[in-house]
Amino acid sequence: MSVYADLVRYRDLFLNFFQRDLRIRYRGSILGLGWSLIYPAVLVGVYTLVFSVLWKVGDIEHYPLFVLSGLVTWIFFQSSLQAASVSLVSHATLIKQVRFPRQLLALSTVATSLVTFLAMLVVIVPLNLVFVPETRSTFWLVIPLFVPLVALVAGLAVLAASVNAMLRDFEHLLGALFLPWFFLTPVLYTFDMLPGPSAVSAIVHWGNFVSPILIAIRDPLFFGEIPSAGDVVYAVAAGAGSLALGAFVFKRTDDRLAAEL
């Protein structure tokens, strides 16, 4: 796992990349980090209107908070992978000129998206504590779940950056996958609400590696429940597997990056 150990060995370089990405993301913006809160708020408004008013798909109290509590994980996942997939390609000149741990470019985009993730939680947690009293004794359980979530996203970010450097179509393929992937992830619903056979729900639940970690985070954050052991174990295994796969692919492509870019 030396791919990730470089975060410690080259922490100053990583911090420089992270600070630069953060400045670029909000450069010239009046609201700055506030845009990271406006975007999910708009999405929640649209989804609430469609799925809770115009087309009532379930009877979930405080539905906007329910959606927000799942959307925060999905936005972190999607934004990290989108930014990471182009992180090496957009720094082709630097990669060709200087030898350094290139995976830090992808990992810095994850750190930047993590700032947005935490900013959203700063807003969501107090709202849930006020409107959903059950969460007051469970919301802190979200904190240890950051570890498998960040591990999952970091490994996939390194994987996406490496693959896209070799095959530029991957960026567009990834963008096309996100929409159906979103609707197959229980952001707007719970699996109990689905009318189809339970076997289909199980396939969507366990076949989509984003679902268990999203559910595990939303259970204490919105429902005031302890995450199920199955979801937590799955999330930890998925995070470890993601890190291993990302490191494997990066090592196979690292020596060819300068030539391919």
C-alpha cells in the first residue's frame, strides 16, 4: 500500500495540491463554499416536489431531510470520482516534466470533496437533531463510518485517474453511468418501499457497493438507528478492496503515464 503511504511521506506536496484544488474550485466565487450547500438544497427541492408531492412514492416523515441524509454521501462519491478521473490528464505537462507520486493528484481531489462533504454535514446534523430527536443519541456513529467511506472513494479515485489516463473514453463512460447509478442507489427511497420482489431489492442493495455505506451512514444520521452489522462489514470490506484495487491498477500504469499523456 505504498501508493497511499506517500500521503505521509510527501504530505507537504499533498497539502499544496489540496490547497490549490480548493482555491481553484471556489476562485472568483462570491459565495465560495456556500455553493456546495446550494446545489444539494436545489436537488432536494426538486426531488421532494417530484417524489413526495407530485408522485408520492412513500410515507417518510421529514422527507427532505431523508433525501439530504443520503444525498450527502452520494455527492461526495460522485464529485470525487468525476474530479479524480481527469486529475492526471489535466496535469499532463507537470507529469511529463517532474517525477513525483502522481496518485497525490487524484487523492487531493478526494480531500477537496471531503471539505464539501463535511460542510454539508455541519448543516444537516443540526437540522436532524432538531426535527428528528431520535438521532441525538446516534448521530456520532457517523464519524467512524467516514473511514470506510473515504477508503472506498480514495481507492476508486486512484483507479479512475489511472484508467482515464490510459483510455480517455473512461471519463465519458463514467459520466454516463452516474445517472442510472444514482437511481439504483437508495438516496430517494428505502428498499422497503420498492414494490418489486425482495430478491431484486437484495441485488440492488448488495450489488451496488455504494448502497451499504450510504445506508449505514443514513441510519444513525436520520433514522436514529444503529447501522446493521451487514452494511458496516460490507462497507469496510468494500473500502479495503477499493484501496487494494486502486493501488494495483496505479502501479501497473504509473511507469506509462508520462508517455500516454
